[in-house]
Amino acid sequence: MKDSSKVILVTGATSGFGKAAALYLAGLGHKVYGFGRSVESTTREAGGNLTMMRMDVNDSSSVNDAISAVLAAEGRIDVMLAAAGLGLGGSVEDVTIAEAKALFETNVFGAMRTVKAVAPVMRGQKSGLIIFVSSIGGLIGLPFQGLYSSTKFAVEGLAEAMSMELRPFGVDVVIAEPGDFATGFTANRVKAVASESADSDYKEAYRRAMRNIEKDENSGYKPDVFAIAISRIINSRRRKLRYMIGSPLQKSSVFIKKVLPSRLFERIMAWYYTGSR
Ligand SMILES: NC(=O)c1ccc[n+]([C@@H]2O[C@H](COP(=O)([O-])OP(=O)(O)OC[C@H]3O[C@@H](n4cnc5c(N)ncnc54)[C@H](OP(=O)(O)O)[C@@H]3O)[C@@H](O)[C@H]2O)c1
């Protein structure tokens, strides 16, 4: 292991952002541990630098077992990239509490479980970097992805607070905020049963919004762009709290939200996604 090489943990490493980042970072010579539910047994990839292990972020013992196994092998953890997550399409009214809770379980409590497991290790080392994966949808409430947006708004608050709490221990927290990317996210998005039903009063607007959302994602950047951005964050000496990663248009939408009157911004967003104002 080279002096500059780090022990990097990546959740959601079986697909999309996590997979691209795990492979890219392993290719740079880092010792990477990638996790996902669909990993059947622990395997070595990428010339031995990437170890894939099973982890379900919804299950505390699965998270703790995997982190303990890494610690036993490496004795330290330098970086945690919390990329496991999923989407949910549907109007807020149509989404059931059970559907919403399932989403929060992975996107918010799953991220919380993983960072809670590594934070004591990093505090003990007096060094470490935790990267939460939020979204531009964690800065702007997206129509027909309201519950998804609210999980990412929650991640933003969690990460902001944790950053202040961990800084005195020498641990850095940053938030990666991607725009639309072409990953497994689109196909894996859960759809609220009631919004999919022909009885939903939202069905026309929902269908138009979903078509536009999926079109933007499918024509979005490849996840390699995310992987390179994450590597730069890891190498940076003075890190920002937030890194937006995406097309100039998507990044500028966050700036436009800040400067336009809220109701005007809302009308532009509603028109963009559903064609109505
Ligand atoms: N793609 C986009 O446009 C976009 C934009 C902004 C933010 N994001 C965020 O980026 C993150 C990664 O998404 P992606 O685009 O890479 O989607 P993806 O291709 O669908 O990958 C999602 C990953 O999360 C893992 N995962 C899901 N539930 C899990 C669980 N309970 N336990 C452990 N792992 C779990 C999946 O692995 P297993 O199925 O093997 O468990 C998979 O590796 C998500 O937080 C998403 O919200 C995506």
C-alpha cells in the first residue's frame, strides 16, 4: 500500500455512483471496500484493490459486521462514501406512510447507520472524511419526487450538523449534490402505487413529470464524472461543505432559486416538469 493510499468505504457500490467511484478509486491504488445487498460473498476485484462485501444499510447488524470486518483487516478507515439510496416517484398525497417510511429507512437512516458506525473509528484516529450523497433534489423540492426530495433535505441537515460536531475531532464531513445522471437509479426508482393507478387525480401531471425526469436522467452525465469529482474531494486539502456535481443548467437552478421570488421559481419548476403553472 502506497503512503498516499487510503482505506475507502463505499456503500451502494454495486451500481451507479458507488460502483463508478469504487472502481475509479481502486484503480488509483486506494484500498476500497464496496458494499451492497446484492453482493453474495466477499470477493476481490480491480487487481485486489477493491473488496466487495454484503451490507444492507437498513440493518444495523449488517452494517456493524461489515465495518468490523474492514477494521479487522485494515485497522483504520480514512473515507466513507455513503452512496446507497433509491428514488420514489409519486405525488405527496398519493405516497403512503409505509412507502415514505421505507424510503427514509434507506436514504436517511441507512446513511445515518453507516456514518454512526465509522465516526467513532475516525474520531479515534483524529482523521477521516465522510461524504454524504445528497442531490440537487435535496436543495429544491421536486414535484412528484417530494418524498425523495424530503429524504435528501434530511440528509443535508444531518450532514451540516454532523460537520460541526465532528470537526473538533479532526473529521471532515462533506455533501455531494449530484444533478441528473444515467445510473441504475431510474430503473430502480420505486413508484407510489396510488400514483400509478388510473384513479389518481394526479395521473396526467405525474406521468408527464416522470417522463421528463426519466428523460433528463437517461441523458445525464455518466457516473464516471461523479467518481472523478469524489476523487478530487478526497485529495483536496481545504474542503467545502457542499459540492454540486452536474450540468451547468442544473447547478444554476439552485442559484436561480435563491434569487427569484419563490412563487415565480415554483411556476418555472412546475412548467418544466408538468407543463402546467
Ligand atoms: N442518478 C441520479 O440521477 C442521482 C442524482 C442525485 C442523487 N442520486 C443519489 O445517488 C445515490 C446513488 O444512486 P445511483 O444513481 O448510483 O443509483 P443506483 O444505480 O440505483 O445505485 C444504488 C445503490 O444503492 C444500493 N442500495 C439500495 N438500497 C440499499 C440498501 N438497503 N442497503 C445497501 N445498499 C443499498 C444498491 O445496491 P444493492 O441493490 O446491491 O443493495 C446500489 O448499489 C442515491 O443516494 C441517490 O439518491 C442519484
